[in-house]
Amino acid sequence: DAGVTQSPTHLIKTRGQHVTLRCSPISGHKSVSWYQQVLGQGPQFIFQYYEKEERGRGNFPDRFSARQFPNYSSELNVNALLLGDSALYLCASSSQGAPGTDTQYFGPGTRLTVL
Amino acid sequence: AQSVTQLGSHVSVSEGALVLLRCNYSSSVPPYLFWYVQYPNQGLQLLLKYTSAATLVKGINGFEAEFKKSETSFHLTKPSAHMSDAAEYFCAVSAGSGGGADGLTFGKGTHLIIQP
């Protein structure tokens, strides 16, 4: 079975632009979470979606938004990009909507560079 | 709220030697604890998970970790290091069955170097 897939793998944008990152969860998984991993740091939680509803949000500005589609895939959108948004963006899927107990399976990530 | 502290940003061991990566956590509710490994330019792979059952958890690739509530620790060990173990290791905590939808809280990671 395919694991979590993310697209694109790499992306280069300039300050002020908008970006959309995409994630497809493992087949049968209904929950998707997004994490930001800045170079040299551990991942930081951005959002969790379950059954198309936002279930949790980390400490990120409103420039960050996300949504989940009926097929459980998800998009992460970032507006008005800043240099500090340069990071590896990781998507994780789990079978249910309980991030406290479910095992999360991570995709390979999208490397975003903001110039 | 939860937090994780990983002691040692870099750990170097000889091939065949014991691997010990340290993790201490803080949690206001009974936690679930995880160790993930990240190889260069890749996502995170789950090594093992503690879910309030057995305190000694066995994972993949010969790794294991022991949950010690009194020490708020969840250190990762492997009896004999292999060159392929060289990677970044992350300890993470979640709120467990205590609820909350705040995802995983990760430590800053420990870079494991294996000397030939």
C-alpha cells in the first residue's frame, strides 16, 4: 500500500507570494495533520483535520490555513510568505481523529524555500 | 501542555557499541510517547510508541525504550550500533487518552553519528 504522499517535493517562492502544498493520506486514514520543520529543529504542529473539520491548531499566524477534501486529501495554504516560512512541511495521516493516541504516519515532506 | 527535552544534539558511538539517546518529557496528563527517525531528505519513520501498557517498548531495527514515570524519561537504546543507524532521532509526546487535538510535541532532535 502507498504511504502518505506529498506534492510538490521542492518549491521556491519569493516573499509576499502565496503557496499551496498538497497531501494524500494512507488509504483508509481519515485524519491529516500538518507540521513545519525548520532546519535543525523538530517538527512543529500546525493543523489537524478529521472528516473535513479542523480539530486542532498550533501557534501559527492566520496566514496559514488548510482544508480537507471528501477523499481525505488535504491542502496547506500559506499567504504573504516570509523568509522565516522556509522549512520542510510534513504531512501525517492517522486512522482516526485522536492525535493523542493514534499513530501518525509521515510523508516525505515538501521543502519550501522563500527568497 | 506537553514538552520534550532531548539531551545532546549530537551523539557519536562506534559501530557495535551501545546506543543511548536521552529524552525527558513534561505532561499534565498521562502521556503517549514516541520515537521517530529521520534520514537525510526524508520524512519521519516511527521507531516505537508507548501507550501506557508495558513500560519497556520494543521497536523496529533493534531499538527499544523504557518509560520511567518517576524520572519522566523515555530513553532510546540499541545494544549494538550499525552504520545504517546514522540519522536524526526525535522524541515526541502527545496528550494520550487525556484528549486534546494539539498533535505531537517534538524535541529538537539528536543527530546520531556512527564511527567505523
